[in-house]
Amino acid sequence: MDLSPDQTIFWEYGFITINLTLVTTWGVMLVLIVSSWLVTRKLRTDIQISRWQCFLEMIVTGINTQIEEVGLSKPERYIGFIGTLFLFIFVSNIGIILPGYSPPTGSLSTTAALALSVFLAVPFFGISESGFGGYLKSYLQPTWIMLPFNIIGEVSRTLALAVRLFGNIMSGGMIVAILLSISPFIFPIIMNMLGLLTGTVQAYIFSILATVYIAAAVRNSKEKTKSKVITT
Amino acid sequence: MDINWFTVVAQLINFLILVWLLKRFLYKPILDAVNKREKKIMDQLKDAADKKTIAEQEKEEFKKKNEEFDQQKKGLMDTVVAEAATEKNQLIETAKAEAKGLIFKMEEAAKAAQANENKELAQNTQKQVFEITRKALSAIASLSLEEQSADTFIKHLKASKEEEKQQFIDAFKSHPDSILVKSAFELPTKQQDEITEAVNALLHTETKLQFKTAPGIISGIELSTNGYKVAWSFSEYLSALEENISGETREKAKPNVKEDSDVSN
């Protein structure tokens, strides 16, 4: 039994390997981009719109609202990153209803890549909001003694993000595989349904945690800038 | 459970590409459409609010104008009612005056008609009375009465005043042959001779008179020449009486009408 789709390799040349994770990821990307293009090529701005446009608008405005509720006042700036995180993980996870499908989020490489992107996005947005110095000073809060703990916290939460998603999705797939060998009829279906729920929840958790981390970085930087302005 | 670092990097790149593509094909168009729609709805709401405000203002203006119009209408109505009342009173007064004038005229006309009628009636009565008298006298007229009349005429001729006699002489002298004697009945020769003698005595001439009968005289003698006439007859008496009575009636009618007009005024 393969624990990760990384182990299914289609083509390999030196360190370059085209495995199932990458192929499935491309498939998911293709689905997302093509469906988006199909719907958004004929967008209407009047009151009556198509059902698909309405569906996509609900998703996009829903993500926007969630980002705003977490504390980011300009959600349009972050929806590209956070929305893509959610949609990619969500579509990857609900793909398990397809027979023979192995979600790319069940690969630690994928979740590590996503966690790494969050790890990089947090300072990126923090710095873009309040500058490099302002962002770095947030690691010295409340005192400089907290600097190592803040760095450890940054790394550990990135690690936690990656492992949490990987563990949930991988375990779901593994349970289904084990149950298939024991009782092949009813239980795998129930576990698959549970897997859909878990996948949706994990997509939500991953993206909302990423939003919270970014919001914390942006807010810290803003507060720092504000207090600086007040003292001067 | 191993991490394939190539896959990690590839997935990282894949993810970034996906972020860019979804921004390009999903978020931006959708958010633009939503924003445009919201803007359109906001514009429509603003437009509706503006129109509502304008409508409210127009409503208020219309209400104000309506109230002003009502007040003007009421004022005009009051004026018109007052004018109509004044006009009505004036018309009534004029009509009363006209009616009074008409009544006065009608009364005057009625009185005049009554006076005319009375006058006509009096004249007719006179005529009737004289006609009856004339008929009665004609009925009782006879030759003996004619003889009496001739005698009376002769006496009357002889008893006439000097001035009258002179007038008679002057008139008869110029045309002594054209003296005409009219009587209702043919006079007997004796009477004719007596009349001829009396005339000749008066004129101191020998004149032959012409005798004619004229029933209109009723009874009596009439002697005429050259526009001058000497007569004694019932007809003459009746004509004189008729003349006197008519003159008296006219005199009486005049003061009565004057009195009536004084009363009506």
C-alpha cells in the first residue's frame, strides 16, 4: 500500500520526477482554471445572471467575507492567495468521490509546499503593509527575549499546518483502503462521505489559519506603525 | 512519509501559477462584475432616492400650489357671490322700476282707453239721441207744421237785427235771381207768396224765388244765395244743440285726464 501519491512515479530523470501528486495537481488546476474561464468569459453585470455565475459569485464573495471577518480590511488583496488555498485544497479533497483518485493533499510534499507558501506569504504581506523593519520588529514583541520563541512559533505553526492537512487526508485515504480490504461494500462509502466532510473542513481550517497568520502579521505591523506615529 | 523536495518546489510553483491564473480568470472578473453590479444598484438606488426627493419636493410644491389655488378659488368665489348678490339686487331694483313704469304706462293707457271709450260712447249716445230725435221730428213733421215753420221763418226774418238785415241785403242784392228756398215739403203757393213778399219787402225789390224740397231739413225753411244762408229749421236747431253738447263733453274730458295723471304720479 502506497501511503503517498509521491510514490507513484510516472517519469523520472535524475532528481526530476513526475509523480501522481503532480499529475493530480495539474488536473485539479486544469479543472479550476477551465471552469473559471468558462463561467467568467460571459459575465453579466445586470440583475439577472446565470446560475454558474451566481454560484461562483457566492463562493468568491463568501471567501471575501471570511477574510474580512478575520480582520483583513482589504480582502481583495488577499483573496488571490487565501482563496486559491481554499479552492485548491477543497477541490483536491472532494475529488476522493472519484474512483481511483488520490488527492494531492495526501502528499506531505504538497502540504509542505502549501505550508511553505503560507510561511512565505506571512512576511510578504506583513512587509508590504508596513515595510521590512516594521515587520521584523514584530518578532521582538513584547520584548526582544521573545525573539527565539516567535521564530520557533513561526516555524512550528508552518510545520503544524503541513502535517495537520497531510495527516487528515492521508489518514482518511488509508482508512478507506483498509476498510476496503475488510468490508468492501458499505463502510468505504460511509468513510468516503466522512472524507468529504473532513476534506472540506480541512480546506477551511487551512485557509482560515493562513488568513489568521497573515492578519496577525499585518495587524502587528500596523499597530507598531500606529504607536510609532503616536509617540512621535 | 518522505518529502520529495522536487515535488515540494514543483507544487510551490504550481500553486503560485494557480494563484495567478485564478486571479486572472476567477477573482478579478467576478469581483469586478459584483462591484459593477453593486455600483449599478447603488446608482439606481441613488437615482431612485433622488427621484423620490424630487417627487417629494414636487409633491410639496403641488400641495402648496393646490392650497394657494383653493384659497384663490375661495376668494374668487366669495367675490363672485358678492358681485352676483349686488348684481341681483341691482337687477331686481331695475326690474321693479321698469315694472313700476310699465304699470304706470299701462294704467295711463288704460285710463286713456277708458276716456276714449267714454268719449266714443258719449259721441255714439249723442248720435243715437240726435238720430232718434231727428227721426221722431221727421215722423211728426207735416204740411201744417211746415206752414207754421214758414210763418216762424218769416217772423224770424222780420225780427232780425239791423246788422243782420244789412248783411242779408248785401248778399242778396248782388245776385237777386239766384235766391234759393229749401223746405222739407213742397210749400203751398200761399206760403211761397208770403215768403216772396217778405223777402221783397226786406230787399225792396221784385225778386222771384226758386223753391226746392230737401227732406234733410226735417222741418223749416232755408234761404240761401252767394254763400250766405238764412234758415230756421229743426235740423239747424239739432245741429246747434249737437255742437253745444260735443263742446261741453270735450271740455269735461280734458280736466279728468289731467287729474288722473296727477294721481298716478
